[in-house]
Amino acid sequence: VGFHKAREMGILDQLTIVGSKRYCPGGNYLAFAKKPGLEELSLRFSEELTKFKTTDEYKQILAKYGKLQ
């Protein structure tokens, strides 16, 4: 999302990617709260997301936003 927005703003060339850095040392829980009982749901979600990332649909999304690698 950030890259897409930066491209829209015309500042993409001003960004620098800092590889393998962790900006959330305590963990990053975007989809699920860190609450008891959600572990199974988050694991299932992760498995399905991993599968989705192998599909043509995912590649089309990456291409649409200029991130096809």
C-alpha cells in the first residue's frame, strides 16, 4: 500500500527499502489480536495466505501495484 501511495504522490524514487529490518520487535498482529484462543485461527489464516501467494490471482494483484518480482 505504501509503495502504491508513494507512486501516486510521485515520490516513489525518494524511498529507500531497508531490507530485513524489524520495526515491530514485539510482533506485528495485523489480522488478529494477541489474545488466548486465536492461535488456531491465525495459523489457519497463515496457511491459507501462503497458499494464496502461489496463485495467479496474487501475481495479478502484485502486477497491478507494480510489485511483481
